[in-house]
Amino acid sequence: MTAVRCIRCASAFDLEALPEDVHACSSCGTTSLPVRPEDDVTVVLNWQELRILGVWASNWAGQPLFPEDSRATLDAILKRLQAQHPDRTPLSLAAELKHLAAVTGSEVKLVHPSSGATTTFTPPKNKALPPTPTAEEEEPP
Ligand SMILES: [Zn+2]
């Protein structure tokens, strides 16, 4: 038995139990290689360092040559990392701009420098805006 875990959906399965012609996770269908639980590690880094890695990885993953399956795997990894600290700044530029739209209640537009294409992030509908800080909570000028 070779216990592995899907890198995208985290389903655990026996690699040797898969039929020989199956090269995808039976739960989510990704063809990304599974990981071995014994390779799990704990690392120490600053959230800003992790955020830089997430923003750059997301930027590369957004390039046309990057396979959609790999993009979905990266998104799943970032989502698992973010879930460990949901109160922290989002780990991708797109998630941060989406958060900015929600906080400000305004549309946020991103013009992609390489293609000139525009992505618009709109605030969620029917959601209350976050509370406005009181004078005591505001940062000094
Ligand atoms: Zn999976």
C-alpha cells in the first residue's frame, strides 16, 4: 500500500489500488501528482513572505500556457493555506482585489500589463459593508 493524498482536494487514497489506466484523482479528477503524507513539513515564514509567493505563483498561473488543471491545483493550495489564517491578507492579487471591492463597496479594475485585458471585481450584493472605524480606531496621520 502506498498512502497518498490528492494535492488539490486532499482526498486520501492508496496509489496502488488505482487501476493501471487511471491517472486522476477519483474525487476531483485532477491529474496533478498526489503527495505523500510523510513529506508533510512545518515551516516558519512571515505571512508577507507567503503572500509574495502566492501573488507571484497566481500571476504565473494566469498565463495562457499554464494548464487549467494546474491553475485549479494552485488555487486549492492557496485556499488551504488561507483557511489556516482567514483574518490575514489574501494570498493572491485577485483575492486581495476581490476583498478590496467588498470592503470599499466599489468596483476594482485590474488591467493586465501583458495583454491589456481588464478584470473587474465587483462588491458582493446584499452584504453589509464592514464597520467604519471610529475616531479612536483610526491611525494617526
Ligand atoms: Zn482530488
